[in-house]
Amino acid sequence: MRKALFFSGALLYAAILSAKVSLTSIWGDNMVLQQKSAVVFTGNSTIGKKVSANASWDGKTVYADCDKNGSFTLKLNTPSYGGPYAITFSDGERLILKNILIGEVWFCSGQSNMEMPVKGFRGQPVYGSQEYIVSADVKRPMRLYTVKNAWSTTPKSDGIDGCWSETSPENVANFSAAAYFFGNQLQKTLKIPVGLINCSWSASKIEAWMSRETLSSFAGVELPDVSATEFGWPAGTPTLLWNAMVNPWKGFPVKGVIWYQGEANSANPDLYRKLFPAMISQWRTFWHQAELPFYYVQIAPWQSEGSDKFDWALFRQCQLDLMKEIPNVGMAITADAGSEKFIHPPYKIKVGERLAYWALAKTYNLKGFMYSGPVYKQCKLTEGKVEVDFDFGADGLVPENEPVTGFELVDREGQVVPASAEIINGSSVVKVWNENVPNPVEVRYCFRNFKIGNLCNNAGLPAAPFKAIIK
């Protein structure tokens, strides 16, 4: 036994001594690197060797020594957008990464509604996607990376299974729909290279995307045994996906994050209200950006435990409230983009584009367009009618001069009753009333698991479902 261990150890040592330059698996041909950033490469070579890296965008060479384990770290500073470029690594033998673009990189994460590909799931299409697949062009300055599902009880620094790819029809068809349509709008508008990293897992809970250090302060979260080798629901187990699918991206700068998750946590919005800000803070620390842009999707209308029940409505309210509490976030509203029978709504083009509107307005500071649907601002009771004022309605609301559907009132006995509603013309205010309820205590809009209203702003973006106490 000792001889076998000695022999295997000797082989490993010999392999390290004769190793060529290798990089962790997040790096590769066809990648996009974030412009104007410091990129930290980690890899391995021969023990005691000096490794160099030369980037073709500036011709400068940087050096690093391999440590006693054969590991090295190198930092390269990227220029403004452009490419294609190459990076040459050498320890006497060369490793060349080719066809590299410099541009904007976004990390795209969540559960199955982020994972859902452009071509759709079997029997669950993405409406309108065929045109995008057929017209996909590998020459387009846009690159895609899908992180294959993996889990670990401890943080990993390598082991990501995936690769950077160009936008061929096949690659686009199999990439995250929400992420692709987000990136498509960014690239088309900004006219610079865009890189998208799809890091999602169906039915994953937010706890799985958070670190042990962050979760240790939450009494309601049970942390896994680090020595365990089997889990019935890895995607629902705290820390496992963070450790294996996100932590290995350390040193890879991104511009921001888009997030489509919440369905798996919908049963406990109170806990999510605490976890979501903590997760965003943790990710911002990880990427060394205190104000890292973070745009997320409000879960779409779906029947859940019953179309007229409130479990998903309560979770959507939680997401709406959090948008006002967490700095530098935005929420894509999906009130018109749900599917009563399917948890995976087919309107992913709307989802991706609405996320992009937030990024274009708030991250890239483009002006002249509306980037969100109406969001509840305040209300007051005037002569038996509730006047509800909305943000993102400065150019007016629609449909004017027609009934507005989707509103309800709550009377003093707690009964929820339907309400009439109409827009005060040319304003951001909607009047809501029920002749039999002169003194309502609460106003609601599409506050059911599956309820579709017709209130939008002039940009055609739907109002966010909500409930509010009348003061």
C-alpha cells in the first residue's frame, strides 16, 4: 500500500515538474473580457518556472513566478472595447488564446426561467425565437458561455465545465433565452462586443447561490455537512451552487448581473426579503464592485396553488418592495408575460429586452426612453375614490378613456371586492372605486397568482402588480 501511494505521488510530482502552462477553465478562445478592467488569470506550470503573458492589444509582457505547487497568478489590464485579440502565455512553451474580444460582460443567473433556452423546452416554446436562431451570425461580436450544472460543499477555484462560443444558430438555440435577448438588445444598441455567462440551474433556491459565510447569520437556513457526498436536491441546498458554479469565476470582471429566480423560494417571501439583499451584497463583494448593477425579473403570473390565490402574489410584492430598498437594482415587470398553466412563460423576448432597458438606462446612461412599466408610488382616498399615483408614468398611462382592468379593493371587514378604474387623462394617476365600498382600506392591482390587467405606460410596458394600504 505504501509503495502504491509512493508511486502515485511520484507520478504526480513528475507531472507537475513537466507541466506546461494551463489555465483554469473559465478562460479560453472566443471569450469576451470586460473593458477597462484588471483581469486576474490563474493557472499552473512547472514548479519554479517564470510564466509570461503578452496581450496583443498593447504588446506589453507581464511575468509571474510559479509557487511550490506550480500555480501562478497574472494580471492584465484591458483597454476600451475592440478586438479580436490574442493573449500568449509562455513558460518556454506557448499557450495562445485567440479570437478574444474586449467589451461588456454580464453574469446571468437563476433557475429554470433563466436556464430555458432560446429554442424553448420540449412542448414549451419561446414565442418569436425562430427568427433569432435562423439569423444568428458567428461574425457578430457577441459570445456565449454556459456553465454546466455542478455542486460542491466547499468553494472551488476551478472545475467549471463549459466553453466560450460564437453565436452560431446552434449555439444561440441552446443558450439561455432571457440572457440572450438581454445581450442581443445591449449589443444592438451599444454596438460593442458583449459576453454573456449563463450560470443557472432549474429549481434552484437562492440559498444555493450564497456562501456559507453569508448564510451563517441566518437562523432559518440549515447549512449542509461539508463531508456529505449525496444530496437529494443539490439545487435547493445552501451554498452548493455558489461553491461550484460561481466562486471559480474569481478574477473574471463583469459589468453586472441579471437574475431570474424566486419561484423555488415563493413559499417564504419573508425569508427571501432578508436573503436577497444579503446575496447581492455578497456578489458585489466577490466582484469588488460596491455598486455592481443587479437587474432581476419579477416572477410572472402563474396559477401555482390556484389562479385566484395569493402565494405568488405575495412573493411578487416582496420583489417589488426590494427594488425600492436595495441600491442600484432594477426589476423587469412581467405582469403581461405569464402563462396560467406553465411555470415557464413563453415571452422571454419581453423579459430579456426589459432587463436590457434597465441596463441601458441606469448602467449605460442612455436617455430618451422609458425603461420600466408603472410602479405604485402612493395613493389617497378622495370622495370615496382611491387615487393611485405611479412612477414611470410621466408621459401618461394607457388605456385612456377606457376601463382599466385588474384593480380590486379591500373593505373594512377584509373582503376583497372588484373595482372599477379609469385613468385621469394626461396624468400618472388612476381612479379606483366600488360604489358599495366608500371607505376601502387597501387597493390592489393584479394581486392574484394569475391575473392579467391592462394598465401600461405610453411605452407599452405593463404596471407592476401590487397591494397598498390606503392612508
